[in-house]
Amino acid sequence: FQTGIVRAHLFPLRPSSKNAWDGLLAVRFPVPLGGGPPVEIQREFGAVLARGPAVVHRFSRQITLQPEVTAEASEPTITFLEPVTLTPGTYTLTAVLTEPGRGDPHASKITLEVPEVPRKELFLVDPLLGRVAGGNLVIEGQRVGEDRIRSETTFEPLLIRDLDDPGELVALTQVCWVGSKRGPKAKLLQDASVDRKLRTADGRPAGDIDPVPLALDEGTRIRCQNLLDTIPASRLKDGEYAFEATLASPRIDDPPAATVRFAVGDAAASDRPDPPPQAP
């Protein structure tokens, strides 16, 4: 049932302790809206996160949409975001979507590795690429209490990084330190900065962003610095790109770096695999 209709992903966001991460479980699927009179739309979906034979997190939801009258057919997406705590290891994430009373379900299954939390060293978390939700719907799942529907200006993480119509993208970059409350030595922070660059697939510069001085949070054993950058992807030529973040410091021999890749336009369409065939 892996038809490509529903997508799921797991993002380690930032360390929550010396051996765990605050993570985000995301499930995304489109909802076709036809022109003319509004028709009630129902969807049931859920996900199971397993580490080996043990289920570490699961959820299920049913939503009902009451669309307004629309002049033209459209296909906005729904992204459901569930906070999770992740310890290092290999995880399997399975998500399933059904339309009550109609046809076979749609599924997505991925396996990924959650890394160890680096200790007593500066490190970069892999950048998280997203965009402003706009006409899409973002729902924030709650461990306690009711889910919340976010606004049109909410950050929507990308689960598919090949984009036909990219608009403006937003990249979240975090540099962190996990250790004592004293934090890294002051000398290590002197003249240090976080550099971000945009490059083409063959390494040519496609855009620079002004470096930002390194300035970690104060007062805890976990200190991070968050940076949000806007990428004017609609101005980019069709092709593949890499957003690179690097911790630049004259006192670090091998500065940490992290990269997220994406494609726009015809390059995205040509690289997108055909969905698996539907079951008869």
C-alpha cells in the first residue's frame, strides 16, 4: 500500500538530555478539493514508531473537513506533527491513511538511525527545511490535551525535498553543546561563527548568507543557538541544491558541518520516482 500518497518522517530537533533528543514525528498527505459546492471530507490516519520489536510511540486520528465553496480544484496538504523523545538507535516508522468507506489504505514505511548525542563538544544538528504553511493545514499533536490547528504563518517542515513550485523556503539550523553548566571554554567561543551557504549540485555558490556570531543559550547543561534563514527558492534555476551550515572557529581543527539537499523545477520532477502500482 505504499502508493506515495501519505509521507512520514522523523526529525531529531535538539538534545533534551545527554542521551536523548527532542524529536518531531511528521505525517503528510494531500486532500483533493473540487470546485463547486463544498463536500465533507473525512480521513483516518495514524503512525507507529518502533525500535526493534518494541513500540515506543503510536497515535491515531480522524479528521473531518468542511471546505468552503471553491472556484477551482486544488490539493492542499495536511501535515500532522507529533512531539516525541528519541534515544539513539534504529527506528522504523509506519504511517497509514484511509478514507472511510472507500478503497485500500495508503501507507508509508521508513527506517532511520538516530545518532548519539555528542558530549562536551560543539556540534550542528542537521538543518530542518520547511516553508510557511500558507494554504496548507498544519496540526500540532498534543501529548496531553487537544490537538491545535496552526495558522497560515506556521512553519511546515518539508517531507519531500523535490519541489515543483518551491516559493520561499525556510531553513532551521541549530548549533549545540551538551556538558556542564559552565558550558564550553570562553576561548572556544571567541571569533566563532555559524556560516550558511547555498550551493549547486556540483559545488558552485548559489547564494551566501551573512555569518552569525556564535552565541549559545545561557545557564543549562544543554545550550543551543537557533538560526532561521529564508531561501528565495522561486528565484533559483531548475536543479539540485545543498544548504550547508558550518561552525567556523580558528580554535577548532575540524569544524563541524551539516547539509540538507533539495531540488527545484524540472530537476525535482525528473528525480521523483514513480509511485508503486496500486493493488488491483
